[in-house]
Amino acid sequence: VRIESHYAETSVISGWYREGEYLKIKISETLIVCNNGTRRVFRGWSGSVNSTSPEVTVRVDRPLTIAALWETQYYVSIKTNYSAVNFTEGWIPENSTLIVSLKDVEILLGNNTRLAFKGWNGTILENPLCIIVKRPVTLVAVWSVQHYVKVVDPFNNTNIKEGWYDEGRTLEFKVSSTVVYHGNDSRSVFIGWLVDGEVYSKPAVSIRVEKPLTVECLWTLEYLVKLKLIDMEGGMLSGNIVLRHDSGDTLFLTVAREGLVLWMRRGLWRIVRAEYEVQDFRSGRVLGRLEALPDKSTLNVKAPGSLNIVLKVWKVTLRVADLLGVPVPGVVLRIRSLNASYISSYEGYLATLELPEGEICVELSFLNIFIGVFEMEVKGSEVHTLRVLISPYTVIIGLVLALLIAKRTAIMGLRSRIGNRGSEN
């Protein structure tokens, strides 16, 4: 009789036994536990005897072979801090198929925060998970806290889309293009990011996810405009202007007489400073620059097209005359702010200039004799006459009077001498 048992002793051992003898075979242990999550479970007898009982009685009537059947089992442990699971722990027979399934892989915590299943042991992502048990198994469900990041971008121009992101992750936000053209002389220009009320002006920004976030891509609308400087009579001017937008943006512009084509941000611009080139209408020569006040202090950019900045500049003709209204030629006029000088013609004409509204100081001289400083008030387009006491005519009259007086004095002196001689005789 051959009796085989790999893991526990039997009450009867292999050997020669008399025919007709009855043998009572009993297994000493039905459960053998190892220290590594493995155990052997007695499942019965095979060979000459088929039984699941740990104790059998057999009659020796022929050579017998009886083998104890053992099943190897492994301990399987399924651990998770969140969500229910269909199997938690227990002994599973070797080569068995086990399906492990979490009830929920996402658990909402409220306020745009959730728990997300990241995998078994952090590497196995399947759920449900099908495993063939070939050794002891310990599976730990790994969870991460996630926050919802809302991305607001009307042009879908950002590299990161809105969604759930792990807490502690750093997101690198970028825009693929800082300018989006709309094809109708308008465009949108990237100006920064608004992250939970905080503004970042750089095209790229790194944000660490520590809570739910709202990331807004900020754009401003710009229009293609032609900017012109004109005087109060509609004449074209050239010069420099400083404009400041309500947002704080500042433009320093040089505008030619034919205008300046540029992109401007939509909204209200304040005219901070304006100066224009003063031109002599007769010669066409540019004399210099003068500051002028705008007719309106603001410029409203609402659509593409032409925009005019009207400066309080007038076309003024300067002439000089004496107190009687007689034109005075030869008078030299110098405008301090322009460093320009003119000599009056026989008609008293000096120059026709574009002058800013307000007081203008000029100096007059005649025959290198300083006449004085005159303050003239420019109020509109007009002929402005400067009155002087001295003129070539007054000089001639003065000379004539001086000659007449000298002549009369000489005649009277001669008569006096003749009279004195007659008395002596």
C-alpha cells in the first residue's frame, strides 16, 4: 500500500499489508499555514480511494495507491480608504481568477473638489481589475485630491483646457498666439491672465493647483484707425501727441500731415499732451513746435476708421501799423517760442502762421531799435495788427520837422545879426 501526503503526516504509512486487512487512514492536519501569505488546504483522497473526508477506511484486497489532495491558497488583501469594493480580503485558490471592482472611481467632495482613483498600487489603472492569483496579493487603491480648474478663453487659444487636476500639480499656461485677427480691421490682443482675482501680464504663467481655480485669458479689442491732427478750420497738422487709455496704457505718437495708421485699443483715450509743427503758409517752412490744447480732452475709439484730434490752432495773419493805422514796413518781429523772425513789408504784412489759442509773446524792433514785447491774444482765425509808435513815416516827419526847426533857427539867427549891425550904424 502506497500512501502519499506532501504537507501532513498520515496515521498509516506506506508498506506491505495482509490481504483482507482493513486500514484506517487519517490525515494529521487539514490546514497548513505558511508565514508568507500561503497555506495548504486538505481537499480529500485520490487514487484507489476517492473521498473528501480526512479519515477513510480501506480493505487491502489488492495493491493500493492513496494520495492526499492539497489545495494551495494565497492571501489576497484589497485596501481602499474610499469607496466600497466587492472584495476586501481572504484566501483564494492558486490560479483562480479574481475580479476586483471599486464602486466609485470619483467621489465628489463639493466646492469643485473631488477624490479620484489613480490606480492599484499607483500603477494598475484598470477598474474592474481581473487578476490570476499565483502568489499572495496586496492591492492598495491610490487616491488623489483633485480640484477643478476652469479656463475662460473666448478664442480657445490656451494650451491647457479646463478640467480636473491633481492637487499640488503645477500648470504652465501659455497662449499659442498673442494676437487674433478677425478680418474686419479689428483684432484681439492678449494682455494677461486673471487667476482668482490676481492679474499676470506675462504670456506664460505657472500656477500651482492648491484649490479650485478660475483662469481667465484676458484680451483687449483693437481697431485699425487712421489718426489725424487738424486745426479749428479743418486744416491738417503734423505733430506729437500723448494718449492715455482708461486701462493705463500710454501711447507716444508722431502724426504726419497725411495722418497715422495704427491699431488702437477700444475705449476712451485721454489726450495728455499735444504739440504740432508750426508752418509758414507763404514759404511752407516748418518753424518749430508749439503745444496746443485739444478741442475735446478725450478720444473715443469705437470702431475702425478715421479719427480726428482737433487742436485749438488758428490761422493768424500778422501785420504791423502805427497808431494811425498806417502800415509800417521794416519792422522786425521775433516769436520767442519759435525762434523765428519776420520783416514787415510795405503793406505791413509780417506772416501767416498756425498759432495756438491763447497768449503769444512777440518782440518788435525797428532799425535795430528795440520797440518792446507784445502779448497778443489768439482767439480765432483773424488778421492781428500790432500797433507801434515809431515808423518810417514818423522818422521822416521827425527829420523834416527837425530840418524845419533848424532852418527857422538859422534864419532867426541871421536876422538877429543883421539887426545888430544896423543899430551899430
